[in-house]
Amino acid sequence: MKLTFFGHSCTLIDFGSTKILFDPFISGNELASNVDIDSIEANYILVSHGHEDHILDVERIAKRTGAKIIAPYETCMWFAQKGLDGHPMNHGGKWNFDFGTVKMTNAIHSSILPDGNYGVNPAGYVIESEHGNFYYAGDTALTMDMKLIGMQHQLDFAILPIGDNFTMGIDDAVICADFIKCKNIVGVHYDTFGYIKINKEEAKSKFEKAGTKLTLLEIGESEVLN
């Protein structure tokens, strides 16, 4: 699987025949000004919650690519009113798609849609496929529920927020990696705003001391993760 980082929490997982985009927030991120949104291809767009910094470019990309939106039920229905194709899910549920299975996990955060509509409870996702397995945490605090992921799934990598203030920070993300039994972590949700700037070398050092690899990609950079 190849992962491409488009800034903030926006990542693209490329299985070759299937491309899965998470939480697209590009046009509103000045750090991602060099990213050409209209060149991004996606078969599916997975949305963790309704905050603008996670859904700003969903409609634009979905309309151009025809991507199916996978999201919490109420958020999926909100996009359906805009004429977009979607598959609604809820916490603890799993569904078989053509690329593999998606299970929606708990996330501890807040959520509201840009127009003030109910944003529903935030979520994360575990994706399992013949290409490998990974966890996208979304915006979340550290929670004991993460231990269930480690009990039920064998992960090749996990995408975790590490910017602190609005989500878990570096120290809690290190604990999360232990809870989910994953030694290969991709950090997201950092540096975009003043509240979430991090010391990258310090972050890598803390993960390394815990025996875990932390990957921090430049915006637009890709890496094969399994």
C-alpha cells in the first residue's frame, strides 16, 4: 500500500486498483497550496467527522471523481442531500467493500457540520484487505477503547493525530501505539495551525524510545508502508 500525505489529516491510500482518500482538507490549508486538488483521484472518501478541516474538499473531489463517501450516518445523509453517493456507517459496524472491509471505531472528539447541522459522533476506521491492514484514528483523544483494536486486528500501520490541544499529543499517541499493538505509525494533524505545532525530532525520538517507528511525511510526499 502506498500512502500519500496531502497535509493536516488528509491521506490517500493507494491499493493500485483502488484509491481511498481520508478527510480532505486542502484548499483551506495554506501549507498545502502546492497540491493540485483536481489531480487527486479517489474511489472512496472516508470522513471521520464534520469539522471543516476534515470535509472542506469532500464535495469538490467526490463530484469530479464519482467517489463513494463512507461516513457516520448523519454526515453521509448530509452529503446525500448534495447529490453525492455514500455509504452510511455507525460505531462498531463493519461492511465488506470491493477493496476489503471497513470497521467504524470510536473516537473521542467533537463535531459539527460547516452549516451548523448536527455533526454526529466522530469516528475512526480499521481497514482490512488482501493488501494489508491499517487504522485511521481520525481526531481523537487517547481512549481505552483502542485496546480493542489491538485485541481484534493485526495492523501493518496506523495513522494517528499527534498535534495535541485538539487531539491526543505525542505522549498519548505513543501509548495508543502500544494499545493497538502497532509499531509503524504515520503522524497527522500537526503544524497546520499555531495550536498544533510540534517538535518533529522530539516526536520521532519519543516513538523510537518506545520501540515504534514514527513517519512524518512532507505534504505531497508518498511512502510504501507494507
